[in-house]
Amino acid sequence: MSSTDTLFRPFNLKSLSLPNRIVMAPMSRPFAVDGIPERAHAHYYRRRAEGSVGLILSEATGINRPNSMNDPEMTLFHGDRPLAGWRAVLEGVHAAGGHMAPQLLHAGSVKSPSTDWEPTTLPESPSGLVTTDIRRGGIMTEEAIADTVAAFAQAAVDAKRIGFDSIEIHGAHGYLIDQFFWASSNERKDRYGGTSLKERSRFALDVVSAVRSAVGPDFPIIMRLSQWKGQDYTARLAGTPEAMAEWLIPLVAAGVDILHCSQRRFWEPEFPELDGKSGLNFAGWAKKLTGAATISVGSVGLSGDVFGAFAGEGSTPVRLEELVRRMENDEFDLIAVGRALITDPNWVRKVCEGDHDNMKSFESSSLAELV
């Protein structure tokens, strides 16, 4: 196996200084009561810091808007008790020498596939749609949009005040910001709609601009984006590099420092019709087009892809030659690891030490607890 040294180079951007290039991907962990991270959460994240993860991204956590989360057991990032819980989580991560960013989310009108829970008021959405054929949620007024932008900014301010090293804005996978991107869920006729992806990006740009203004120039902002959404794994938001540039360049100009590019399998080319199997993946194209730092993610270190986990499938560890090759070519700057770290908090350390024989398989049962 080729050397994994390239994964363990330091990474520095603004105030963020990481010992290696491995990121813990944000993964939904519905174990909170009243939105409050508890001792189990603190233990869970600290163990990954002790296992040498470079940057830990939290599970999605809700901003201060009605129904910002679509599962009552998800955490929140507003209010005294949830923020105190997150402070305790962060203290444990920092004590272990780790770095951490909360992932800030508004779920929009998407219903959680893991619960039958329904909110007592309508979820917020651009046009009352999940997709063209699925109607759910209320249409946001411009006042509600402004309040949501302000809620993202306030959450970022709170994260910086508590001591987090960065924040991530969730703009992917069919949730609220992503719903504004898609013509199938955004039929608005005001300045937040439009026939082009560039026009429909106005809400995301307002969020990023407000967050940047609130946290200042040196606090790193990460934004998670995807071509697919939870309702259609084969969808592609930007069908050409030119369309992707029109989408991503304004986000970077507005204040995003790191683009977190979610795809199903990190080794697959984003535009295979242009450059074949050896071509750049989503994060590679994002970096090429914008010049920004990027995080790649998608089935790292495991035999089965991420969507198999949703169907209850397990996965066994696999070798990392393709990841190392792409990192050596500077296709992207950081790599996010999800399910491998749910099962094995010491996965990063084992990679560093070449202890491949003791890497653990992922079993879907691991999702049922915080370990």
C-alpha cells in the first residue's frame, strides 16, 4: 500500500490550524432530549479527538427557527441549555487536542425518513414543496427569510463565542438552503426565485454574507453542498462546469472559505462525459473553478457506499490507494470520513500507524447508539 503520509500533512487556513487532512463528517445522531447535547455526546466526540481526527464536524444542529429540525431527538444550537451542552462537548474535544465546528441546519420542508414525528406548525420552505410532485410546508415570506438569515448569523456568532474553531453551513441534501437551489422546490417569483441556479442562490448568498459579517474576516466558514438530494440520489444540480462555476464562485466571494462537496463515492468523476474515469471529482472541480479549499467525502475506507447504510447494509474496510493518489495530486485539500468513524473512533490513528488488520467493519447497528 502506498504511504498515507499525505493525509497527515498540516492544514492551515485563517485561524484554523489542523494537524492532518482528515475530517469527521457530520452525521445525524438523534439522541438528544429537548435539543440538548448530553454527556454521551461529549464522550462520543472526545473519543474521535483522542483518535487523532483533524477536524470534527458535529451532527446537524438546528438554528433558532420554527421546525429547524425534522426530528425531535436532534440537537439544537440556540437557547441556554443546548448551547451549554455544546460548550461541554467542545471543552472535551479541545482537552483531547482536537478541533471542532458545529454544522448549522434548517431542515426546510423535508420529512425525516427515520421518524413518523410531525411538527405542530407547517415547516418552512421556499414554495411549500419538497419536489414538484410532493407538497409539504408553508411558503416563506420575505420577513421569514430575513429572520432565518439572521438566525444562521446568530448561531455562527454563538459558535465563535463558545470557542468553536469554525462553523459549517448545511446547504446540501434537500434541506432548506438546498431547496432554494432547485427549480423543482423553488417556484418563487420574487428575488429568491428565478429560472437559473445563479438566481436561486440568492438565499444562500444572503446567509453566507450575514454569517461572514457577523463573525469577521478571520473565522473560517465551511459550506456543505451536494449535486444530489435526499429525494433523488441521481440528481445533478449543476450539469456543466460552467453552471457549477456560476453557482460556487459567488458563494466563495460572499465569504465561504471551504467547500464541503458531498458525493456518493469520492473516487467517481463529477463530469465523466468530459474527462472519463480519471477525472476530477466534485471537490476537485470545485477547487479548480473557485480556488477555494475543498473537502471531499463519500464512502471513504469502506466497501459499500453511504446509501447502503440507509438500507441497513454493513461495509468492510478497504485499502486507501485511490484516496492517497488524489490527495497527492492536490485534487482536494481535506477528506471527510463518516461511517468508518462511527464504528471505530481510532480509525485515523490506525491509518497513520498502518494498523489495517485491526480496522473494524461498519454495521448498521452502530447507528443505534453513541459509542
